[in-house]
Amino acid sequence: MKLSKILVANRGEIALRVMRSAREMGIATVAVYSEADRQALHVRYADEAVCIGPAPSGQSYLRGDKIIEACRQTGAEAIHPGYGFLSENAAFAREVSQAGLIFIGPSPESIQTMGSKLAAKAAAAQYNIPMVPGSAQAITDVSAAKSICRTIGYPVLIKASAGGGGKGMRVVERESEFEEQMQRAVSEAVSAFGDGSVFIEKYITSPKHIEIQVLGDQLGNIVHLFERECSIQRRHQKVVEEAPSSVLTPQIREAMGRSAVDVARACGYYGAGTVEFIVDEGLNYYFLEMNTRLQVEHPVTELITGVDLVKEQIRIAQGETLAFRQEDLQIRGHAIESRVYAEDPQNGFLPDIGRLQTYIRPQGPGIRVDDGFEQGMDIPIYYDPMIAKLVTYGQTRTDAINRMKRAIEEYQITGVETTLPFCHFVMQHEAFLSGQFDTHFVSRYFTPGLLQKAAEPLEAAIAAALIAMLHEGHQKPEQEITQSARSVSRWRERR
Ligand code: MV4
């Protein structure tokens, strides 16, 4: 069934990104917006727009009922949820189809299974997919849990089954700390997710976060589109991502790809999805969880494969067969994404909201900017402070890195502080250049004093550096989940 009009239940850069692909497919677009977003670019870009409520997302972008009503009003036949908001809400996906509309995404059952880490692991256990040693079920009995920990060995990690973003996660270094940490994890999980189920895993001390993009159609065909390396993150918020990973061998890439397809198959997956792994220093990989949405960092995969993931999502929702088989896909070149957040890297990455006084995008070969703002606009306080995704492409990783440095130097933003200087720092760091880094990159290597502000008068740069040096002594190091995490990375030694 060909769609003729879709509603995009999101805002900002991702709403625009989705509408662009829809328009290229000849599909009309409907925007929804909150009262804070009347002037937003996604509203102006859409063929039609419907206001769904006040600024707080609980009263607008999270109101499934109002969004379904907006479809009735405009005649939209399908809903693309983007990422965040309602994108991984199984109940919403079910309500959409009960209203006779198409949810552009996986089935409610897939969303529900993968929304529980324990259910996801249970589904994956039908296949031979590597998983971190730990408890297969929620732990309730402290002494039974301690005996599991004795078997797998400390340190262990307690995780919330319903968790996300590191919430409800506790590292336990020794048995004497176990009970207290378990109680904390349970109460954090109850208050954050309304579900206190927690389980245990062996703690991998220096992991890389590598995820595999998958696509499945409604006829049961599933392919993977290789990996994204997402280890450069702070407090579980990714800042720099790239594809492909510079450490995977073709053999490990193929094995991880096959495992990712198996995970998707285990829950009858269709649509676009991401299978998340951690990779240890010996390049052993372990399945952690699956994200059942389009991810923020999807453009790096699009650039190295030539596949428009949003168009594929729409084709899959239309019931079409995947247009390619696994052997049709290959990696061409290298792509890097820098997330431009309105946050101050000189000041603990605190959100720095305000008006974009100057906003001039970089241009030229190999540069893609996905954003939702123009010069003069305010960054609203109600939503995610991401201004843009700056993505560069090159034939080699070095080309993509040099292009990213050039693009960051061209990008002119005043009025708010951004993560751009931090991303520039990453592009020059020896650990990033060599590929020998893990998820602890930021806490291990970054201090605000190391940032140089580009394109500023020398005196101002010196003053900023002096101020940063004065502040450095007073700053608490970024809270990390373990002490041993601050030790030197062992990625290098093993290679
Ligand atoms: C882990 C881990 C080490 N060992 N599991 C964090 C968020 C969640 N999606 C999985 N996470 C981790 N799970 C075991 N058994 C380390 C992390 C982790 C992490 C993972 C990916 C990206 C960034 C991270 C930062 C800190 C910890």
C-alpha cells in the first residue's frame, strides 16, 4: 500500500530529516507542534501543521491521543515517530494501528520485548549470541545473587531491566558492597521506570560501544548495515560517532552483523533497528540490548552505505520487500558525526540555552548538517538541547577527520556555548586518532583547560585558558561509574 500523506510526531532536526525523505518519495507531510514551536522550521517545512498543546512535552509531543486526532483531521495515513518521545512506546504503536493508521516502525510486540533487557536477552538466547556472563533473570534474593557474583567474579554491574541512559546501573567492586548497591539500583529503577527488576552482569571495565544497524521487512527478510562506533560519550550521552569502527576486523564485523540479524530475527523484527554491543579489549563482543527506533547517529550509516534509512522505513511500512540483500551492501568510505549541543564544555557540559545570535553552517564537499534552527532563533528550554548534527564523509578515516576539523572551524555559532570545541579536541586527540579509546574517553582525557577557542582574538583565548586553569583545581572530576575506570586504557597494549 503506497502512502500519500504521513504525520511526523516529532520536532527539530529529526522531524525535518524525516519530511525531506517523504517529500522525495512524493509523500505529503503533516507536522505537529507545541505552542513553543510555532515558528519552528519543521512546522514551516511541512505541507500542513497541527498544534497539539502547550510547550511541555507531556502536554504535546507525548500526547498520543492528540497526535492520532491530528491524523484524523488531516487525513494522514501513517505516523513516523522519529527518536525519543513516543518512538519506543509499545502502547502508542498499538493505539496507532487500532486507529486504522500505520506506525512507521516495528510491531508493538517487538518494541515491548526489546523494552525489557531481560526479555530481549531471553529472546536472543534462542540463538548463539554472545552475552556478558550474569543472571538470566531478575534478582530478588540477595544471597542467591551474591552466589552468582562469586561465580562470575567481581566487579559486577547491576542493571535495571527497564533501564536506559545508565539509570539504575551500579558497579559493585566487592561482595561487602553488594547488598547496599542492589537496594540503590532497585529503588532507582522503581522511581525512574516504575519497575524494580534488576539483574547482574560481569562488569567489562574498558569497553567500546559498537552498535549494528539492521533493517527488516514485513516478509521476514533482515539485513545489517554494518556498525557505528559510539564510545565517545559523556554521562551516557553520545557526542562523537563514526562508521565504520577502526578496530573491527572483517571477520568480527561479519560475526557481529550476523549476531545482530539473529537478535532481530529472535523478536520477529521489521523496520529499522539498532543492536547494541560492547566490545572488550580482546575484541570479544557481547549483546546488550536493542533500540527499536531510528537513532540520532543514523546519518553515518547512510553515508557509508548509500542507503536512505528513512525511505527504507517508509517502504517497509508500505509492506514492500527489502530492495537489497546482505551481499548487495558494502562499506564505502568513512563518516563521522559531531553532535552540536547547546552545552558549555568549559562548564561541566551544562545546558546553555539562549538565542543563536550568529548561526552560519559549514559548507562544501563531504559535509552534511542536520539541524532545525536558523540564525536569530531561541533554543527552547523544554526539549533536548541538540542544535545540530555535523556529519563529514571522506574516502578514509583521516579524510573524514580532517574534514570534520575544517567544518568545525567554519561553523560559526554565537549566543550560546556549544560542544563544537570539544568535538575539535576529540579530532586532534592521539587516542581518537589511533582508535585506541573506550567509553571512558571523556573522563580519562578531557579537562576544560585543554580547549582552545577557534577564531577568537589571542588575548581572549589566553584569558579563557587562564580562567579555565584557575577553575580546574576546583572542579570535581566527572562522576564515573567506577574508580578503575580512570586508569589508563589497555586498548593499546593488546594490539
Ligand atoms: C555495560 C558496561 C560494562 N559492562 N555492561 C551503559 C548504558 C547501557 N546501554 C549499557 N552500558 C554499559 N553496560 C557491562 N556488563 C558499560 C556500560 C557503559 C557504557 C556503554 C555504552 C556506552 C557508554 C557507556 C558508558 C559507561 C558504561
